[in-house]
Amino acid sequence: MKMQRRAAFALALLASPFALQAAEPVKVGFLVKQAEEPWFQDEWRFAEQAAKDKGFTLVKIGIPNGEKMMAAIDNLAAQKAVGFVICAPDVKLGVAVNRAAKRHNLKVMSVDDQLVDGAGKPIADIPHMGISGYEIGKQVGQGLLAEMKARGWKLDEVGVLRVAFDQLPTAKNRTMGAVDALKAAGVPAANVVDAPQAKTDTESAFNAANIAFTKNAKFKRWVAFGLNDEAALGAVRAAEGRGIKQDAMLAIGIGGSQTALNEFTKPTPTAFYGTVLISPKRHGYETAVAVYEWATAGKAPAPVTLTAGTLMTRQNQAELRKQMGL
Ligand code: FCA
């Protein structure tokens, strides 16, 4: 009798609309501009971890352009997602993102690239987690200076290649941080060569660096950097193609994902000397949780969170990545 009553109760629960509602998982979107880039793959991986830990479903969508981005937001709304994390293909799409999110009643938070309005000002009501670009850029510059000193290079003889993507504020901050650190130590401003890249991938950096090297053949030694590991690597590959090898070239990236690790595990060191390791774990995990908790528990994320980095080379890579839980 007791058993029968219990079974009947369970059946009634299953049939009730509440039981059905509770069974439907909460969905959170995670939209990234360059899904093929190892950094974003890592971010997604840690966001997946967050979804598993907290019990929500992560919807990952690559958004290489504005059209795909708008379609992805509509798609999330159709799937009844509660919100999304976004690294947009162009930060100037900020107003459009904000409008679409509000129209669909979706919570939105940006990661890596802070969204701006028509006047280029950060959109205050979209919470953001990014890296402290200028500081991390300074670390790049200081890392280059230390290695130049170790090699006995004269600061005024070295060409400084800044692979630039100045339309993205965090990219400009990062590379200008490096330039300022180098200048503060005595590198002449005239030695800084800008190589503007069309996109933030290795191929675009390679093309930009090639042009810059051709125009500035007077420098026999170079240091190079850009907004990420792909930018630094493009410069290294372009230099190699012109016979400027590891003994005359030094590059430090930003990131520390697979792009950098591939270089570090090559048997012979390349000119890709190091990277400033940043945390895809924090960026992926914490933003996904923040949007989930904002939508389900009304807990709004901090308006802006900026994360730090640490210089990583062949020597300390294993230890450092372990320390950061990577
Ligand atoms: C930007 C860059 C990425 C990565 C991220 C933290 O989005 O394009 O490569 O560096 O910031």
C-alpha cells in the first residue's frame, strides 16, 4: 500500500508542469569572434567546466562577423537561453549587442574585448572581464629588455616591430604598454616600426611584418610583439623567411595557449622567446558562471574585472601552467 502511494505520487509529479519545467536545463550562450584560435577554444573548455559544475547548458557559437553575431543572439533567444557571454568581432557593435540582448530579455556580459558605443566609450551596463592590457604590455616590454640585456644587444641598434591592431582598444593598450616600457629603458622612439595587421591572426601578422621588414632592412636585430601570440608568431615566421633567425630576433606574445606551447615544444628554440600567460580559465569559467547567476539568482556581475599575467618562457612553462590550473 505504502509503495503504491509513493508510486502514484511520483507519477503525479512527473505529470505536473513544474516537474517539466525543472527538467529543462538553463542555457547560457558563449559567443566568440575567432573560434579557431586556441585561446577561445580554451575559454570555451573552461566555460563548459562551469556549466558542468553548476548544472547549466552552454551554447557555443562562433561569430566571425556582425551578421553571424546578430543571428547567434536571435538563435539564443529562440532556444530560450537566459543570457550570454560575448567577445564580438568588432567592439563597435556594442550598441547593437546591447539592443538585441534587451529586446530578447537576455543578460549579456563581454569577455576579452570591451564593447563600446558610437563615440568609442565603453558601454557601462554591459559587465566586462578583460586583461589589464597596458600592464601586460609593459611586462612584454620588460621581458624583451631583460633578454636583450642577457644577449648584450645595444638598445639603439635594435628594430622594434609593433604588430598593430589599433582599432581594438585592448590591442592598442597592450602594444603601447610594450613600446612605453622599451622607450623608458632607452630604446629610441625612431626604432619603433608599426606593422598594422588586417585581422588578429598569424597570417595577417605575417603579411604585416613582411612589409615592415622590407621597408626597414637597416636593422639587423629585431624585437617583436603584438596583441596576442598569433601576432608575435606571424612576425617570427616572417623574420625566418628573410633569414632573421633566433640569434637576431626576439618575440614575446600574449596568451600562453596552444600557439605558444607549440613553439616551446619544438626541439630547437625559435625566436618566439616567451609569452605573457593570461588565464582562459578565469575568463571562460568566471564569465559563464557570472551570467548564469545573474539570470537565475539576480546577482549582477562586477562592472569591470581586469586580470593579470605572468611572463612564461620555455623554462617555466610547465610549472606556471600547473600553478594556474591549466
Ligand atoms: C583579444 C585577442 C585574443 C586574446 C584575448 C584575451 O580578444 O584577440 O587573441 O588575446 O583578447
